[in-house]
Amino acid sequence: MKYNYLIIGLLPLITACGSGPKEALVQEATLAVSNTLDTPRKDALLVLDAAALKSKFSNLDLSKVKFVSGESAIPFQANDDNGDGRAETYALLLDFAAGEEKSIQLVELAEGEKMPTFPKRTQAEISHKINGHWEDREYIDGEFQNVDHLRVPPEHTDHSWFIRYEGPGWESDLVGYRFYLDWRNATDIFGKKTSEMVLQHVGLDGFDSYHEPSDWGMDVLKVGASLGVGALGSWMGDKALRVETTDSLSCTILENGVVESKILTNYFGWQVGDVKTDLTSVLSIHAGSRLSRQDITLSQALPNICTGIVKHPEGKLLQGEKGEWAYLATWGAQSLAEDNLGMAVLYRKVDVQETTEDEHSHVVVLTPKDLQLTYYFLATWEQEPNAIKTEEAFVDYLNGVLIELSSPLSAGL
């Protein structure tokens, strides 16, 4: 699935390096990227296709390239999403003033020069117990070990104490998430009181003490039988069916990067009424953002995919749209800390069948196109360091997000 975050212009530039009659020619590339909005954009994600870059600039060794704007190195990472040892994409993090155009250079490292390093602002992980044993559906003893891939054993179910905090987790410097890697398959929220990466410290005691306040924050959402925030399902006419009945599950940490992190989950044989389909999910988050992006692919067509937000007595339902995108959101004193929590799912208006509800969730029903669908979800908690603290501020924030999604950064050629 393509990531169409930005439109870019690639301008080839040949420069001479060295001196003397046999000067070496080194090919460089210049990217012209524009912010067409009349507002600044901070921590904007630019994803570049490695094959396209190599085709345009065949003399450039992309494994030895850094990205520069002016005198400053741009935070970036090379993404090897298919595990072949080569980058498929490059993820860059950019700041723009209102209406600004940036010229970005791809520069090969000089002899002996090290690749620049950048602060780690995202994380993805999954951790399960080893050196213990199963007793019926519970894993007894052992210790947790982080892994890059897990095929979920058939014994595993909810509260098996096998997977640390019951599933994979992902976070930015603003917020963290997890989902239950079992029949529940619902998404939960880790509210953060720090910009540091924290998931590696969560759930190490093997229990759910993360529901209690700590220095880093806490689990802030009671999910129950709902979709949590942004979980996958299918609308059955009167209720949302989560991804409950499957033949098997596997989960892979695609990227655990400084700029972007991604989790791939394969749901083999998801049963939806009379249809059985394989469902592939790629969840991603980037630095400086509350948004989780959900990209899904189906092997067999379904009449719809739904997502939504848990219903809470203190959660006020909000809806809005700007440009090509819309949101379904809630706001109010609905966190487990009994303070303000905002949650939203964001989706293309062209994909919507209806917005509805069932007993447990506010729901939006969407139509996959060519067996694929993309949407986003997010959360913001009152105790964040730079918190959104009012409903009005939350709505303003959501409208700004929709405008950015509807106005991708354009290229200057």
C-alpha cells in the first residue's frame, strides 16, 4: 500500500568534487517541498519511495545518503518493511512556516563521515514470556522477552499473562497505544506525562498495574466490549463485530524507529458472517503526532469495515468535516483518572456508508476500495505536558488535523 503523505519534486543536480583534470562527478538530488497552508506545520512526515529515488538518481548510493535543509540535517530513517535488507522508503520529519517552500538535498556522506543520529521519538514493541509453561490457558512463571515477530499460540486468550500488557504497543512522544492480541482485538490508550519513550517500562510485573497512576502516566481507557478507540470491526446491521473469530494471528514489528514506528498484524481466516477473509493491518505512528494510521488489506471483499469509539456516560459525541476528511470524536471526563480525555477516528468522506452506534460504541461504517482502506485514530489526555484541556481546543485541534490531511504538502518544481 502506498503512503501518499506528500507530493515532491525531484531536481537532479550534478556537482564536481575534488580537483585536477579527473574530478569525480557525484550526483545529488534536490527535493522541493511546499507547505500550501497559511499556518505552520510542525513534525510533518515526508515518505520517499526508495525505488523512485534510485531510478531518478542512479549514481547516488542511497545507503550513504543524509538529508539536509540549509545547514541542518533532517531527522530521517530508512524503512525496510519487507525484511529484504534494503530500504523501501525513507521517512523524513520536517517543520514548515506558513506557506514555506523548502529545498532539501540528498547528500552522500564524505569519506569517514558517520550517519547523523537523532532523538528517538517513536517506539513499537511486543514482548512475551519465555522459560515458563502453559497450564490450560494461562502461562505460568517465566520472564518477558521483546521479539520482532510473534505467531500467537493457540493456548493464548485474554488474561493468559503470556504477552506483556496483552498485545503490541506503539507510541510517539505524545501518546501511547496498545491492542489486545486475542479475540478482543480492541485498542487501548496509554496517557503520557512525559515525552520520553515509556512502553519498555510498562507491565514488567506481569500484571495490570499500569491502570494505576505512575510517573510516566497510565492506561486511561476502559475498553470493555467496545471498539476502544479506532479498533477494527465489521458492521452487522445492529452491532460492530470485532475481529474475534480467526484461524490464527501473527504480529510483526516492522519499524521501531526514531521518526516512525509500524506494526504489521495478520489475521488469518477472519469469519464475518458467511465470509472468511485474511485481514492485514499496518498500524503506524510518527514523531510529534497523536495520530495512529491504520492501513488494511483484505483477501476477500466485505460489505464494510467499521471502527469507532467506546461510549462513556461523560463522553460528549462530536462530529465535523473539513475538505476531504471528517471525524467522529468524544470529549469529556471519561478517562480512568476521571479527567478529560479526547478520542477521535478520522476518515475520508468518500469512504463513509453511515455513522451509527451500538450498545458499546459510537461507530462509523466505511467501504474498502479494491480490498483496501485507510483511516486514522487519536487520543489526547488532560495530563499530557502540553495538554489540550477544553472541548473547544480539542475541536480546533481536530479541524486543524483535517485541514492538514486534506492539504498534502505540494512540490515546487
